[in-house]
Amino acid sequence: MTDRGGRQAIRAGKRRGVALAGAALALVLPGMAAAQAPIAVGQTLHGALASSDPQLDDGAHYRCYRLQTQPGMRYRVEMRSEAFDTYLGLGKQCAAVSETDDDGAGGTNSRIDFTGDGQTWLIRANSLSGGETGSFVLSVSDRGPVPVVRTTAIVFGQSLQGALTSTDAVAEDESYFDCYVFTGRPKEPVVVEMRSGEFDAYTAVYRGGGCDGEPLAVDDDSGGGTDSRLETTLPASGAYSIRANSLRSKEVGAYRITLTGGAALMPERTFPPVITYFRARSDMLTDGAHMTLDEIARQIGSDGDIEVIVAGHADPAEGSIDFAIGLSQRRANVVRNYLIERGVSASVITTEAFGASRPIADGSESLPENRRVEVSAGPGSGW
């Protein structure tokens, strides 16, 4: 699996290749300062490298241009020449650029695409090899704002065909991505597979429906070859999103993404029914009931998916039908509140009040077996 840092290193290596050997360090020779000429978006400048221009440590002459950017806008810088092999640099300092390109515009011409941040960026126009001079053309074009992230719904067991294009949302490393949204539950296993014969697949799962923030999990090649296969477990209920991405920037092409897992792969959690008993005409928990309920609360935990039924009962000898129903409901409420205090989610608990309609034992006096609350949890819970 390749993380984002490793991924950027791979992408940078592909783009720069052997050209970095000739201009690894952008250090100006002593006494040679680079003037910064302005260039505007949409402008094309005709310039020339001369022997009087400042040089890098490999002897390559260069010129420096400053470009004011707007945040969220995408730009393309191109340098073309018939006199020498061009080499572009981009950064906040001309002598220490953060992006470089040799032949991105085809042939021996250079191209860099980037997204503005509202600050001034410096463009370094130089030759690949030392000592080369001659005329060149430098242009900056507007590629429009960063595309809005559009989402597509996907459910467990579904496989969808998609395609990365230049109109898709753009990741931090200038790669395109599509965003798929699904709903998950706590402890739910998730498996995401992305396969493509046209680019190196890269997937990530995020909390929320925007494919942004810190990913829960990422994957590059676990699907075999350059295909991705990501496995993770969801931490809570809610919306989640999948970023269907390429490992390197600017890659486009068709792919298939598949989401599996979900409740079908979750281990079935069922607990045996637990019964707590009450004193006659009372809804107060006994010491023995505390111990019993503590144990089932520990087993259920804070699972937001499991169903818990709390059923209250009364003895026929405890009072009228209406009184018995009210008493059984109060007993069920006491148990429910106790479980919530011990960490069980209130949203998974349902209470029922049966009054004296379901006695276990018969007798003329109130019997403990009938003065009870039954707690059941898991699939098919209930009495």
C-alpha cells in the first residue's frame, strides 16, 4: 500500500525522470541575482536565454517571472523553444522551485499545471542543459476553477462502471477523482475494489459524504497489479465516502469500483435473555439486578446496531389491570435507564409493558417469577 507521501514521490519521479540529474539543485552562482519580470494569466511572452542571464549550478541559464494567482483557480504554464530543450520550474522562490517539468508539453517543450492559492508564484524558465541559449515562448493560461466534487450513491453489493476525466474533482496532488457515498453502521466491515486497465488505481475511504479530510484507510495495489483493494471497519453510524482515484496526477480512463461487506459480513451478535426480579408492587432494582444488568450492558457495549428489547411484567396479585400495566412499564423504564447509564445507546432500546398478562407461575399470592423484566438483545429479540 502506498500512502500519499509515497504516492507523490512516485508521481514526481515519473514526471522528472533523468532530467533532474542535470538540475538537481537550483542554486544561483555568486553575484548573479535573477530579475523577476511580471507575467499575467492569458499572456504569452517571447523571450530569450542569453549568456548574461544568471545560471544554475549545472551552468543552465534561466529567467524568472512572477505570477499573481487566485485561490482555487487552475493554471497551465508552458515553455516552448526550437533553440534548446526547455525546462520549467515553479515555486515561491526561483532558486528553489517545488515543481519542475522537462517534456510535459511534448517533444522538448515543458508544461506545469497547478492550482493557485492567492499568492505570487515564481516561474523559472531555463534550459535542460548548461550553456544553452536562444529564444523561447512562455505562456500562462487559465484552466478554470477547481471542479466541484460530485457524488454518486453506491450500496453494499453494488459494482459500478466509471471513468476519470479532466472535468473531475482534483486531489491535492493534481490527480483526478470521483466520489462515491454510502451509509454505514458501527463495526461494519467494508471492502472496496477498484480495477482499471488504463491507470494505476488508488482508493480511500472517508467519514462524511465529501471525500475530504483525513482518510480512514487508503490502498494502492492490494488488488493485484495496479488494482486497489481496501479493507476497513467503520467506527460509527452515518455517511461515508470513497475516493476513486489514480496514483499519479493527470491520469484518465475507465475503471470499475465495487463495494462489498456491510451487515452480510458482520458476525451475528445474540445474547441469551436476562431476567431481573422485583419486590411486590415495587419498581426499584435489587442488588442482584444490578449485577445482572451490569453484565449484559458490558456485553452489549455502545454498539449502535444491535437491537435491545426490555419487557416489563407484573403479578396478577399486585393490583388492577391498569395498575399492573403501569407498574410493568415503570419497571421496564428503570431497567432501560440503568442500561443507558452503563453505556448502552438509548437509540437501540425498545421497552414493552405486558402488565400481568403473561405470568410464569400461578398462585393466590404475588410470586417473584411474575414480578420481572426480561432483557433480550440481538436479531429476533423480543418476547
